[in-house]
Amino acid sequence: MRSKASATLIDEVYHEILEPSFGPDELDTLDTLVEGLAEGWTWGLCAVDGETPVGCVLGYPYVESRLLLIGYVTVKPARRGTGIGGLLLAEAEERWYGQVDVVVAEIEDPRHHPVVGDIDPKRRVTFYARRGARVIVGPYFQPRLGGEGKKRVYHLFLTVLGGRGEVGPENALATGLLKDFILDYFRDSGEGSDFPRADDAEGNRLVAWYCSRDTVPLHPIGDYEHIEIPQ
């Protein structure tokens, strides 16, 4: 397991592990990844077999909102199902989770995202369900990432993975924290620092929804077929 990597290793991870695992709108550019790792606003761990990278996990800390977004957990296609993904997430939990109040991930809703090549949303849901992940039952979409031609990504579950004390006794999460995270995340992305602009109806609806209530319920991701996400 490595937390420091050369430019050559990062390039190999990007092209041989990340690109086969995520669609272009879901994946940051290589330049963004390299800059984030260098500047410290991206955290990364890489599993290697000898000198060959076989998997990685990337986290994005949002200090002001006390939240960590696990952006990517993935394993080289030929090595999937061997426990590497679980090892990576366990290592991330040990090193990172205690530094924030809440850890979240964006996970494709299998009801809307079909299997494409090696990308299988049901398999991802099963992976996270085994680790107790819970879906935030509120509206959400991934912001437009930086890079030419990138678009917003819809039908994603914003999902709680852990943290220092993220959930109250009602199995609900405070929306103030989520609102702060959404504003930080979207403004740091390709959406721009003025998100949500006056002419961005869906962006304004998203922020308004979390501003209009104190908590949002959580639901086990393994039972995703019965989750109804408000619009």
C-alpha cells in the first residue's frame, strides 16, 4: 500500500485503473488529479503488486464542512473480486475517517445506470452494502467537473460511509453540514465559484431543499430498490 507516488505511477493508475472504471463525466482530468495530490486537496492510496498498481482510493477533504468525499475506489479489472477494494477502503478508514465528521461517496443507482463493459453499478452497491453504507434520502447530482465537455451526472446516491459521529439516534443526518458540503464541492468544481447562478433552476432547487429542513433520513444502500429519492 502506498500513499506517495511518482508521476509515472499516477499516470498508470489513471489510464489503466480509473479510466476503465468511470465514465468521462465522472472522472477528473489527469491534470486535476496530479495537482490535487501535489497540493494536498486530494488524498490517495494505491495498492501495488510489486511495482504494478492494481487499485486505488482517492479522497477529497472539505475542511470547512468537516466532510470527506471518497471520490473513487477501484481495482484493475483483472484483479476485481480478490479483496483489494475492501483492503483499500479499510486502509482509508484507518487513516482518514477520524479526521472528519462525515465520510460520503457518490454511487450510481443501478435502476438508472446499466452495466457498461466492466462498470457494473449493482456490483458497486453490493460492495458498499457489505460495509454498512447508507443512502442520504435527498436529491443529488454530481456537479460538472473541470475539463472540456464535462456534464453533470444524475441518478447517483449520495451515501454515508462513516466518520467521527455522523448519525443521530433517529438514523438521520443534519442538512446544514450537507448544504455546506454541496456549496463547497460544486463551487470548487467546473460549476464555478458563483454556483448556483440565478438561471440554474436545478442547482437552486438542490440547495433550497437542504436549506428547508433540519435533517435528512438515511436508508441502507443494500435495499436501494425501495428507496425513493425526492426531486
